[in-house]
Amino acid sequence: MAEVVGAYFTSHVPAIGGAIHRGDQQTPYWKPFFDGFLRVHEWLAEVKPDVAVVFNNDHGLNFFLDCLPTFAVGAAHEYHNADEGWGLPLYKSFAGHPALSWHIIEQLVGDEFDPATCQKMKVDHALSIPFELAWPDVDAWPVKIVPVAINTVQHPLPSAKRCLALGRSIHRALASWQGDERIVVIGTGGLSHQLDGARAGFMNPEYDRFCLDNLASDPDALTHHSIHDIVRLSGTQGVEVLNWIAARGALGPTAREVHRNYHIPISNTAAATLLLDPV
Ligand code: DHB
Ligand code: FE
């Protein structure tokens, strides 16, 4: 039977791609952030995943404001990075796992979620940056992917409660999958940041700590805030924490924190990295 071996969460700031490209990992600005990945590399070598279900948000690449699904599941054989730039070189492509994608979609629709099903899907820095951080310098990615895109961009956004329930539905799909894959769930984006408007540059370590402290043991605590509360607490782009909440649901009922790193700022973002084991 398939096994959910753990969850990996990280911010996905595009400037990280530029830093990797330039080899800036040991410079004073970047070192406190990149050092947080040494444990991630060890952990991945321990848990040895071969599939990743990646909860992320599209930044205007597949879906723009004129056509924006609340939830979209990739079911492609292959995904190409088509990021808008920001110093990020174009990456190797990502192999899909369409059979698992459709199994997840069947479960979601059976549980009365109504995702868009995408047999073509591009990926952007929300997926490629976490992969570059997790598996630097590999010739080919060691995992196949199922990307799940959550609308964190245009209101109305799905509630944190709905995103946790979506993740839990996906956990049920993973638990009933008959393959023998080792599955890691990944949540990307956040934590607090706001890129535009009067509060541009806003970050909130107190709310971020609340999220990090509760994600393993009491993820429902993160669902007590409304979307408008979350925007107020974490910033207009900090709502990407919805990806983390959904990924936590997909990990399973109980979890234990293995590692965290939190560093302000990376670009405009309070950058966080977290590893959880299922227990
Ligand atoms: C930044 C953060 C993001 O999550 C993103 O998608 C783009 C930019 C930033 O802090 O620069
Ligand atoms: Fe983002």
C-alpha cells in the first residue's frame, strides 16, 4: 500500500531562484534561510518519497482574473515551468502521475468538492522554488507530482476550513491508493507578506508563530479565522498559508514537528520552512 511519509512546507519567493542561480546561498543575506534546508535534505534522504502532492497557488500563469477556479488538480503526464521570470532560470520538467491525479479527483468529487481537472497545467515559482530548495543539483526530479492549485489570488477565496477539509479528502484518497508509492505532501507560499497596496511590506511574526505552533497538533485552530481575518493578520499574499493548511490536512490526522526555520525577511516575505512526520 502507498504511504504518506511526511509533509514539507516552505515559502516560494521568486528571488530565491535568483540566489540559487548566482550561488548566493552562503552570503549573509541568504545563509540563515538556506541553512534551514540542511535538515530538509537529510529528512528527504530518510523518508525517500517518490511522489509529491503539491498544494500551491497559480500566480496568473494558467488562470488569470477572468477565469479562476477555486481548486484545480493537475492530471498531466508532464508539467513545465513557465514562470514569469524574476531571475529564475527555466527548469527541467516535472513528471506527472495521472493515475493518482484521477484517483484524487474521484475522491474529491465523491466528497462533494468540485475541482477543475487540468490535463494541461504549467507550473511556476510556487512549485519550482520548493523543488530546487529540496533537491538542489539533481539531473532529474526524484518524485512524480500531483499539483493542486488553490485560489489565493482573487476574492472570494476558499475558507481555511474548506482548505483543511480539501486536504483531508485528499488524505483519504492517498490512504486508499493501491500503489506502493511513498508520498510526500508539500505546501508552498507564505508566510506573512503583502506585496501591494498601503500595507506593502507588511509581515506578522506573531501570527506566523501561531500558524507554525499549531499546524502539527491542532490545525483546526487555523480555521477559526475568516479569510478577511487571515488577510488582516498575514497580508494579501500571506493568505498563501491556505496551501499549508490544505497540505496539513493531506498528511493525516496526527503529526509531529521535525524541523522548522523562520527568517525575516526574504524579499518581502517572512520565510518559513517546516517538516512534519505523520504519527
Ligand atoms: C514574493 C513572495 C511571493 O509569494 C510571490 O509569489 C512573489 C514574490 C516576494 O516576497 O518577493
Ligand atoms: Fe506567492
